[in-house]
Amino acid sequence: MITINIYYKGNNGSAKKFVSEMFSSGLVDEIRKEEGNLRYEYFYPLDDEETILLIDCWADQKALDRHHKLPIMNSIIKLRDKYDLHMKVEKYESIVDSKDEKYIRK
């Protein structure tokens, strides 16, 4: 599994407006229905009202690459530009390690 954390930073509430339009336009629903998408959720950091965190999880790199090639990416880019958002991106790949299982409460 691949997890992408995208921190969208704007001014005067623009990041929250971006997320609102992502939902109202149906883009979020479309992305969540894509093959290989496991999670697509937005969060608000308590200590930074001008930043939104997107946690975006994909089954594998092929699913993520497929997503990036779809026309929906152009819509996301246009919205990001409309709200003049800047991004910090972190990418993580899950590794299942049985040694760590004893520390995880399910």
C-alpha cells in the first residue's frame, strides 16, 4: 500500500474552500471509486487554519500511476491553481513486519 500525505497551504481560508469544491464538484466521490484507491480523506490541523491535510492511499504504484494519468487530475490542478494553494507532499510505502505486530492493538 502507498500512502500520500499532501499538505495544501493557502491564505484567507482558500484551502478549506478548495476542499469544499472538491466535494461539491463530485471529484472526491470519483476518486474514491477509482480502482486501487483505498482512502481519500481530508483533515484540518488544529494548529494551522490555513492548511488542509489529504491522506490518499493506493493499493500499489500502478494504481497511483493510473490515477495520475486520468483527466480528473487536470480538474484537481485547476482547482489548486484557482485557490493558489502550495503543497508539501510525503510518500510512504507500507511494509508489513511481523516483529511490529505485537505493538499494534487492533
